[in-house]
Amino acid sequence: METKTKGYSLFNLSQAYDLADRFNLALDQTEDIAKLFLVISQTMEVVSPCVSGVILGPEVGFEAVFRKDPKTGLVLSLEKQSSFFSVNEMPKFYEQWGIEQIRNNYGVGHLKLYYHPQEELATQKKQLAGELYDAAKYEGVDLIIELAMYQPEKTLSENESNDSFEETQLLAAKEFQAVCDLLVLEYPHSSLSCATLSAELDVPWLLADRLDDYTYFKECLRIAMENGAVGCQIDNVVWSGLPEVKLAQADQDSKDWQVLTKYIQTELRDRLIEITRIVDEIKMRVVK
């Protein structure tokens, strides 16, 4: 799952509802589900050689694993996708899907958690992560935890001024570092904050992609890696240059499909190559 310099560039294709929205598809329509699977499969075939690992979900797009480059690592998401998910609720899981199934597919587990140390469900979420990690260690599977920080309503007024994002994220990361092999964290706003994360944590961390600004993401990635991050997880930013395409009523010979196919083969692929190159170049320089 690592690059040649032992860095990480993980491309996330597991967020089915986000991808469906991008292509104007509805996941309650059988035909649209088939089209989204086709998009994921085509993307996988073209770009999987350009990254160190890909993230897939078990519900939509899992069969795209057969299009994956054999040298590219496989990461499989655990939590169930939903268009109605609220950040202040526990993640839900698919039936007959978990750590054992991830082991059977020779994958690494991935859990995305919306979290804040002061939320009502903080203890339950930490307990859940601990149970999953115990199961992963028993099965010989590595576990990645992606922390998506959010602000509970009850803390907005009382902690707005003195409970900065950097401090809160560092606290959260330290709470979860013992129950994962790799953390995915948002950019903590400065090089000093990145260095602090790296110094305080006992596990490696990746930069999460939360933006559509490709130029700014590359700048953040360079800063994060120069200050201890070991790579990144790529979600939205590589799609940000894609013109609007509506696939719901389009067949594969339509203009929209042609635009999408060309984008995947050119801009999307080029961006992933460049991101992986940045990871490798900085990792090599930092190690030296």
C-alpha cells in the first residue's frame, strides 16, 4: 500500500453518495447504481497504477477490485453509506461485512468517524474503535481511522474562542492513536501544528482531502509532509476540474460520458500522478 519511498497516496472511491451527487445519479435507482459502478470501474482501471492504494466500499463499486492494478494496495471501508447520515450519531455497518471479510479480501480496514472530544457519543465512538481494532489485530488486519472533526452545538458559544481546531484535533488524534495503525487528519492550519501532530503521535498520519482547490491542497500537502505526515488520502480535489456531467439520462455514447471518460484519462490521472510524485519527493528528502 506504500509508494516506493514508503509514503501513502490513497484514492478514495468508497463514498458512494458523494460520487453519485457529482454525476447526478440517484442510488435508489437500479440503473443509476449500475452507472456509478461503471464510473468507479473505469476510474479504477485508469488511475489505480498512479497511487499507492485505493479505498472501496462493499455496497457500490466493490467489484471494481478486479480492475485494480495488482501492485496497488486495497483499503476497504467499514461503515455504511447513507444520504441521511448525521455527524452526531454512531456509524452504521453493513450486514455480513466486517474485519473478517476485509481479511478474506486481503485488504486494510478503513473507518471514517465524525468526532469531537466533547460530543455526547465520544465515549461510545472510542469504544467502537477499540473493539474494531481488537478484531483487526486478531485477524491480522491493519486499521485506518479517518477523523472528521465537527463542532457540537452545545460547545459553540462556550469554547469558540479558546478551544481551537488545532488543539481539538490533536486531543482527538491522541485519543484514537492507540486503536489504529494509521490516522487520516485534516490540515491543522499551519506548519507548526503539523509538526506538533507528528511529534505528539505514536502512529503515522495522512493529510485528509477536504477541499476542491487543487493548488491549495498541493500546498497543504507539501507543508504537512515536510512536517511529519507520511502521505495523503484523496477524495474530492482530483474531481474539482470536471465540468458538470449528468449521467442519469445519458447512455455511454453521449457527450457527458465522453467528457467524463476524457477527464478520467487526462486531468484526473495527471493530478493523481502529481500528488503521488509530491509524496515520493518529499518523503525521500525528509528521510535523507
